Amino acid sequence: MAVIKAINISERRGTVKTPVESAQLRVNHGIVGDAHAGDWHRQISLLAQESIDKMTALGVEGLDPGKFAENITTEGVCLHTLPVGTRLLLGGCLVEVTQIGKKCHQHCEIFKKIGTCIMPQEGIFVKVLQDGEIRPGEEIRVLEGGEGRMLRVGVLTVSDKGSAGEREDRSGVLLQELLRAAGHETVWYGIVPDEREAVAEKLCFLCDGLQADVVLTTGGTGLSPRDVTPEATLRIAERQVPGIAESIRMQSLQKTSRAMLSRGVAVTRGGTLVINFPGSPKAVAECMEIVLPVLEHASGILRGTVGECGTPPNEKYGITRGEME
């Protein structure tokens, strides 16, 4: 697993950076409090521990994190092989690779000592696409390249009590378990309160920034005055997919008459399909059983990788052509 090994900042450029316990990333800025932050393409620098080890092997001693003025020291990922445009999740923050290596105008002490330096060759630079806090030890995920037919799914729980830590989010956890069992990947998971702006903002991030194939929300679909998930979803929508929401309610009605009170919607934004699920774990399981067989096909149509008349749902979901007809 690739991880953040250290986070390093400095108040002045051209100086060794000092490790910190955490850092706040800001869109169009970089790391708050770092001298290299700003509205430009090289907001944050990263260097792999594996690259630093090459310098150690040449006899350079005392190469602690930040010695090469890198903001983030990584471990477990070959940074300099990532193409420009690759998107990474640093903990829960989204960044995009903007440059590989750089020209060294003022040679550092390491270069002067042995005649070479690894940072200009294998260091990379990124810009921030999603705000948040990062800490050493958090996972790094490479989000582009070779995902196969695995769907990249964002899971968003909408709950006042859940976001305040007053209630365990069983539904969001269950969604991730069901997705994993079906061979799909949860690339982002989070909880927001029942606030229309908070829900809409996070949906925009998942669709536009993270570019998830599918986003599944749970909670906030009922008649309570605080239930605003459908309204927030429609606010960010480009097109509605009413058949999905209608199918969920129709089949759920066979189990409980209260299903008619659910106001969940399904929409698209860019290449992302967004579906609202109710908040209870039981309802989440039922909804997944309904929509899971068509998710891959729907995503393929939306992204232009399959035709409208593709093959029926895979038999791994227990549905045959005869049952569909």
C-alpha cells in the first residue's frame, strides 16, 4: 500500500523543509503555511522514499524527510513514472500531477557534494483539486490507469447525527461491503450533515473532481424537513434517470407500503451516475439488489464505452435473460 510517509513545510523558499504532524490542503493554493504554496501549477512537491534511498546508496547521509525540500515524502508508489494529469487521493484530498521533475537553477548542498540530486529527476508536482487535511500514514491512491471493468464508486452518507459522531454509519459501511463483494472499488467515502449546500458541494467534487463512475448516497430522502438529498442532487444534475428511482420504489413497495414516501432520485453529471438510497441498512441492501445488475452497463453507456443494446446483466448477479424479459 502506498502511504504518506512525511509532510514537510518551510516558511521560506530555498530552505530545507521541516516535518509536521498534519497539513491543510487548499484548492488553488497548496499547503497552507508553506512557502511554495500559491495559485500556480507547482503547488505541492512530492518525492518518493525509494528515490531518496538511491541517494543514500551513493553515500549521502542524514537524508531525513524534507531534506530535498519536498512537501510530501511518499512510500510505496513510483511517482516519477506517473503521467502528467494523473489524479491521486492523498488521504481524502484530491490532487493532480502537473509536472515531473524540474530544472535546478541553484544547486543544493547535496549536488555540490556528489554532483547529482534526485529531486530534479524524480520529484513531481501537483495542484490541489479538493480541500482537506492530510496526515502521515494515510493512504495514497492512484486513480487513473488500468481499472478494467471495475467501477470506481463514491459513497456519501447524509446524516446530521452521523456527521456529528452521534450515530454509527452502518449504511455507508454496508454500501462499501456490497460494492467490494461485487468487484467494485469505493474510491471515496464520507459523511455530511443534512444541509443542501454541503451535499451539493460534495456531489460536485465526486462527479467533477474525482470523476467517479457512480456515486451512491444514503440518507435524507424522506419527508422530514431536514431531508434535502434529492433537492441537492437535482441541483447538480445535468439529466435525470427516472427509471432507476421508479424501479427502486416499485420493487420496495412489494415489501413495505412506506416505500412510496421515499423521494430519492437518480441523475447524471458528466460521466457520473448519481443514485439516492434511503438511510436504513435494510433499505440500502434492498436498493443495491435492485440497481447492482445494471450499474456496469449504465456506466458504460454514459461514458460511451458500450452501446445502448449491450448484453443483459451478468449472471453473477443471478438474473438471466428470461427473467429480464
